[in-house]
Amino acid sequence: MANEEVSTNGLAETPAVATADLEGKSEYLAYGGQAIIEGVMMRSPRFYAIACRAPNKEIVIKAEPIEKTWIGRQKWLKVPFLRGTWALLDAMTLGTRALKYATDVQLAPEYQVPEEGKEGEVVKVPEQSIKDKKLQEYAVGGALVISLAVSLLIFKLSPNLVATYLQKNYKLSDPATNAATEGIKITLFIGYLLLISRMKEIQEVFKYHGAEHKAINVLEAGQELTMDNCRAQTRIHPRCGTSFAIIVLILGLFTYVFLPRLKGPNVFVEGVYNFLFHVAVLPLIAGVAYELLRFAGKFRDSKWVHYLFAPGMATQLITTSEPRDDQIEVALKSLQACIDKEKAEPA
């Protein structure tokens, strides 16, 4: 485990932090997070922290600079309309690292529950349990940080192949074929979320996702990071990654429909051609989507923002659930760790 790792026990109240110490709305807009296995990863402008509930009920916390990641060192990816691509890569990089760390905590011998009647003895983790945790890690990765490969193959290649088949057999126009492609993408994405939301392990992660949103909402409301304040907040947040994905899909529907279809010798080759063409356009769409998401964050209290971004926020009713107090505590401690780092190590 890392040198900066600490652990706490019990459901002690998370120390309060006065959000007035932060430098206004532009500062806290750089705060965000992600649910992981039995925990929450939070990130601030320069640091990220991972807080996990270990099998022995301790909360294990790790915090370090974002610049330690390769993505964090790529300053050119933080330019407006390019940073949407950065946000995707950043989420995958930090998300994968956080998921691995969370799994390590769940399997670490020092965090296991001692066998009954053998106080102080460390329990050996059964091999099957290790396999189950690994499978859970992959499931959570697919649920919350949809990997680039999976998202491209499932949500872009397969819709293009199906739409190309429909065009060849039903003489669809290019705009109609592109519209069919995007309709299939949206259907697959929502269906995927509904499917995994039925998994017990994912339901727990979605509760941590709700806890993460509540903690960030407390921060952005200018309140102290206390359990009572966090309980009272909504589990919905306009800058959620779920909203980002929905905005990308909606923008894609209105963008790709006007693009030409590339032709090929058969359905498969033509589908692959158009898949690659759409992938090339995706960073531009992601860039616009990210700027819209930041805009929504700045004006989150406006009614028109809620109307405009309603599809993404409604989808969060699938990807978040009301958290328990022990899950809220983990989210608060993760966020507090980021804030403490920012204060302790000024830029």
C-alpha cells in the first residue's frame, strides 16, 4: 500500500470544512469523483483521493497528485474543446487505478476480519473470493468507467454494422441510416445501464455513486462537509459522467445524421468504414459536450439548465441510488482528503 495511506474505523462524523476557503465557483467546479468497489474516488484540481471501506469496516484512504498519472501531465489536453477528450482519458486512467486499489484493499490480509475465537489472527482470503473480487472489478469497470475499447466496439461498431445492413436491404437514405445508427446506440446504452443495475454488486456501487454526488453537492452549496448536510442533498448532479455520456449521444444524433456515409464492397467493410469515420469525429463531439457540462455546472440552479439537461439527469436515476450513512461517510472522507491536500500543498 502507498505511504500516504491511512485508515479510520467506525462511523465518526467527518471533520467539517468551510468551503469559503475555496476560491469560488471556478475552483469547486474542478472537484468531482467516481464510485468504486466499496468506496469513492474524489479528485480536486491537483490531487485525487481514494477512500474504501475494508472488510474489517475500516476506511482506508490514499491521496496523491494527479500529475503522477500520464494523462495528468498532458497540459495540451486541458485546452477548451480539447479537454472533453482529456476528461474521457482522465476518467479511464484514474478510474482504472482507483478500481485496482479498491480491489487490493478488499483482498489485503491486514484488512480482513479475524476468524471468530482467534483474536488477532489474519484470515486468509479464499481463492474463490479473490476470483469473485476480480470479476466484480471488471463488472464495475464496465458499469462506471466504460472502457474505450468496449464503448467503441459495442456502442459504435455494432450500431454501424446493423444500420448498414438496414440501408442495404431497405434502401435507406444516408441521413436515415445515420439516424438509425444513433438510435441503436442510445438504445444499447440505456439497455446496458438497466441490465447492470439489476446486479447486486453494481447496486452497491450505484449507492456509492449517490454518496459521491451528495458530497460534491454539499461542497458546491457552500456548506460544511457534515453527515447531516450530505444526507439532505440530492443524489443527482448536472456534471455527472452519466450526463456527459447522454449529451455525447444526443449531440451525436444531431451531428452524424448530416454526415455522408462512406461506401464499401459489403456490409461489414462499409460498416467498419463508417465506424472509423464516426470515431474520428467523436473527440469534437466530446469536446462540445464537456463544455456544455461545465456550463451546466456553473448555472446548475437555473430552471432552464434542468430542462435542457433533463435526459442526462434523469438517466442518473438508474446509475445512482440513495446511499447509507456508512457510504456517505466514505465519500466525505475522500473529498476531505482532496481538500486537505490542496490546502497543505499550495500551488
